[in-house]
Amino acid sequence: MAAVPKVLLAPITVTPSKPLTPSHLKGLFWADVLHRATGHLAEVTYRYSHTTYHRTEQVLGFWEFLDRTEGDTDYHDATETEIGELYVRYRAQEDRPGAAALRPYAEAVEESGWVHPASERVLRLWSGHYERLGLYDPGLREHQPPGLGLEEMIDRLVAAGCGLDQRRWGGSVHLDLTRWGLPLRQIVTPDGRPNYLACALRELLVLAPRHDEVVFLYDRELAPDYRLLERLLGSADTVVRCVPIGRVPIGGRIVSARHGGWQDHTVDRLLAAVDDEHDVPAIRLGLRLYFIAMLGPGDQQSFRHDLLAKSCARAERLLDRAARDPKADSAELRADLSRYQHSHRYVDPYRLTSSLLARSRRTIDAGLLSEVFL
């Protein structure tokens, strides 16, 4: 009997400092469908640890900013929008706190898994959104430290000839894959601050070799860093798959959440627009149809409320067809899902979701909808 393949799914995390927007939802739905579908054909580890990335300056700097400017503010009842507006203020500042100001926060994260009350509030709200949307929760509020300490990770890179540590001479730490024609990439500043890539390596150097396939989902803007990870982590025993996903333009423009402009497109606003017309299953399926099949992997189409509503209406019709022609055979479900694996072990969420809208698909498997899309 063939061994069940092991797949590591590692999507890019969303910083808990703002509301979830269409671009965030798109990535979350892609990861959710990929995880749930592939789980019927392989042993899937969904690694999405906020703990790992709290050490980045993006997070620690925001926490330091909040304590310095807002003092002992109680965030227990704060909204995502209120916290997000504070994050926009922080990112608009030209000056950034130095390593000394961030060190107490970094130590609290490492020693006890401490999370600032503002981010804890955001994660608590996100947990509610996940439940409402039928998203698998990979441990949003759990303490999930990486397998390696920062120094241990650097030592491993240097020992493998893939790290350049110049801190003893006042320099930085770089990921060095120049032997493969790739550029040097700084991962730790001279004063010891790790970036997102350094934090990722603290868990991926341990996790990747334990799996037959590693799947990265990420913003297209981060493609250079993920090419480095693909080169570093890929081996004869572990295949690395990169799945870049375009952001969702708003009014024809792609703007990072740190610049604001998302107030009319938060997850609460999107759900409020369809709540009165559709029930929960139709909304869950409709959002997946829209953000995966209709928007696709690119970034050419701007978000449209009318098309989201049409997707929910389409979802209602699909659910009605499935109820009238139910199937629940697990072998048939696995056979159906395997058609969308192509040359990899993971199930392609775009091809699978788009197939639900194909005119040639005469039947809709109720088991497929309940197991993967609802």
C-alpha cells in the first residue's frame, strides 16, 4: 500500500493590526479550499503561526507605537477599524523605533508568547469571522513558536554555506544563495532585528524536510523572497510549489492596507451587504466562488459588490441542485478531487472552484460542497 503523501501548506500571514479586506479574504479562501480539498488525498499540515512573525519590526514597531502614543488604552471593545486606523497612523510616520525600544517586546514574545492587547483583540475578532465564513482555524490565538531560535537558524544557514553573518564586524546577516545565481538577501539587521523571511526560516528549516511537498501561497509582490525559499528548501525528497496570488484592486487601484482606504470594504461591510438576501451556506459558497473562481489568480479585476451578490445567488442555485441530486461516496469524492491535482500533490483551488461554474458539469456533489466549500 502506497504511503500517504505529506503536504505542508504555508500561506503568508496577515498582520493582526487591521481589518480583513478583499485581498486578505482572497488569500484566506484560496488557502482554505486548498487545505480542505487536499486533505482528502494527502496528510496536510496547515502552518499559519502568528507567533512566528510577531518578531518582525512591522508588528513590534506597531506595539511600541501604541504604548508610546495611546498609553494604557483598553482595547477590549475596540473595533478592527479603530485599531486599523491607528496602524495607518503608525505606518505614516517617517521615524521608526530603534532596536533598544523594540527589545522588551521581542523578549516578551520569545519568553512567554505575549501578544499586545490590540492585536489580541484583532485576533479574537478574526476568530469570529473565520467561524462565520466556515474557514478552518489553524490556531489564530494559539501560541505556536517556531522550531528554531533565531541564532540557531542563523547557525544552520552558515553551516550549510547558505548564510553570511557579518554582525561581528557591525554588518548584517544575509541569506546567501549566490552560488545558484540568486541575489544576497538581508534577513537580520546589524542591531539584530529579523525580517519576515528570517522568521519564516525559523520554522521552515525544520518543517519542510518532513514533507513530500511544500506549498506557499503569497502576494505576487513577494515573489523574489519565495524564489529564494524554493531554492533553499527544495530537495530530492521535498518539492516546493509556489502559488502567487494577485491582490484585489479597489476602484482600479491596488493599495496596501497600511495606507488605509479600506473602510468601505472590510469583511463586516461585505457580509452586511449580502446577509439579508442569503443564508449562511450560500454566503460561504458564494464568497468562495467570487474570490477564487471569478477573480482568479491575477489582479486585473477590481472588487465589485454586485458581482459578489450574484455569486451568492449562483451559490444558492448550486446548493439547490446538490440537494436534489445528492452524492456522498468518499471514493467518488477523492476521484473527483484528484482531477485537479495536475502534476502536484495539492488540489488546485482555482481549477476546482471554477469547475462548479462549468456548463458541462451536470451534477453537483453535495459531499464536495460540504467537505470543501462550506
